[in-house]
Amino acid sequence: MIPSLAPLFTGDLGPIGDYLVLADDPRPYLSCSDLLDEGRLPELLARFGRNYAEPEPRGVASQWSKWYFSRLLTPVLAANIALNRRLPIVFEETGLILSEDARVVAFRLSDDGRSFEPTDFVERFEDLIDGHLSMLVEALSSASGLSRKVLWSNAGNIFENVVSQCAQLLGEAHPGVGHGRALLANRFWREDRVNRIFEPVRYLPADGKNIRKRRVCCIRYLIPGIALCKNCPLEVLPS
């Protein structure tokens, strides 16, 4: 765990802190920029796809992306929001530590970042969204044929969950929580640029309570034997 982040990732949150490491971590790593090389992402997805009896390329890519986004967004957003910590996660400067089946185990950072006081959601999250997620989404969509909309929805689903967890711990009045809520609620990112993770989930009334539902299905059902998730907007498997 990165020492400066240790006060945040204690107790049950301890394992989340291990998703981020520094350059002194001895494990082999792959530069994120290597994912832009022709053939590299298809090879990783093929390795990951061996976890399934009947791997379908788009379904496999979606499942792999959710693992990637969870390992990245959970600790990075928590540090950003709770600690006002700007971590160096620009795509070309970040490393990936992978398991044998090509899952992301941890992200290798060049340093432990710095404190900052952003004034709006663009300033707070621009390194993450423009500097990292956009690169990964484009590369993964090109390599697999999976739509960008599904990939951004996968990222947005985790983003919303982390913001909600931070809100429970810090309160809605916390500046970082407010910026997270503002990002999820705004249709635009910069001026007339569409916000690609606008409203990734909705809370729909049912049986006297609000049920969390994604707006876009992750299409994991394309892999035979995998059921719809509990947050899926679909009611039944497509025929």
C-alpha cells in the first residue's frame, strides 16, 4: 500500500489500498501505453477469455473492463474525494500488474501524487476521465468490437457506486462528494462536449423502496451460462 494513502484504507478497506503501488513494487508490469500496441489487448482478452467455456469477444471485453475499472476507480476516486489527493494516473505514465489470466491486480504509479483543491468536477476528475479512461475505452472498443457506450457505462456504474459510498462516510456536503454528484448529473463535460458517464444508474421505485438499475446493460449475458446482474436494466435474457 502507498504510505500516504494508508490512513484512508484501513480495516475492511485495507485490500483496496493494495490496488495502487509505487515503482518500488518488484512485480513485473506492463505499461498502459502498451495496450495501444496492435495485438496486445486481443492477446490479454484471449487469455482472460479462457475463464469461460464459450467466450464471446464482446462479453469477455466487458467483463475484463469491469475488473479494470473496479481496480482503478475504487482507490483513485476514494483518495481523490476523501483526501483531495491527485494521483498520477495519466494513461501513458501508469503501469499494470496482471495476474496469469490477464486480470488487473494493481496499478503502478510513478509517485504518490499531491494534495489539491479543485473548484469544479472537471478540474477534479479530468486526469482520470480525459487522461486515462478515454484512452482505455477507445483501445478496448477497437480491440473487441464492444461499443463505447457499454464501456463508459461500466466505468460510470463503478464511479457512481464509489461516490455513493463516499457520501455515506463523508456526507453530501463534502466538496468531493458534491463534485462527484455534479459530474454524474451533468449531460456535458466541457462546454458542448457530452459527458460520457452522465447518469449511469437510476434509482427506480419498486415495492416501497428504490431499486438501483443501470441505464445500459453490460451485455455479459453474451457469454453462455452467465445470468443478468441484479442491476441490469433488462428484465429477461434477450432471445
